[in-house]
Amino acid sequence: MEMTGKITQVLPEKNGTSARGPWRKQEYVIELPGDFPKQVCFMLWGDRIDQFGIREGQELTVSFDLESREFNGRWYTDVKAWRVAPAEAGGPGNIGLADNEPPAYDDDPPF
């Protein structure tokens, strides 16, 4: 899945240690254009935080996967980005994974 919009917030990085070792994630808010603009919070894990270097105000196309999990009877849904590209670059200028490379995630939060 993909979404294109403007980054309106860069939230503080979170990190910790799970059974599989240290992890880090950072969340971002992107505003999707339209008659009724929507804001979506998505996250990056591990080295992708540094690789993409997302800043507030950037116009980006974000490729992502949705993932839900249950914890103590409640469901939580994550929007995990695996590729980020400038909005005007639809092809070879993409930053991130090649089209045939599957997404990989560092670690899930410890809950």
C-alpha cells in the first residue's frame, strides 16, 4: 500500500530491549490531501530511521504494511513503512528497498 502527503509531525524516537535484543522506532504523522484531509501516523524501525531521515514539511510517498495484534483483549494496529520516496519521484529516484525486496522489521515492541 502507498500514501502520499506532507509530514506534519516527527514524534520522538522510542527504544528499548526485548527478548531479541535492542529495538528502536520513530513515528511520523503524514497529512493526506483531499476535500477532507486525513492524518495518518506511521512508523519506521531500526536503521530505516536514519536511512530515510524524514523531516517535518517534506512531501513524501510512503509504502507501508498494516499489521494488527491482540494484547489483553484489545487490538492494536501499526502502519509500518518500508519505503519512503520524495512525492515527485515516482520511479527510479525512490529511496529505500528495490521493488522486488521484501520488507523486514527489526523487532516488535515488548508488549
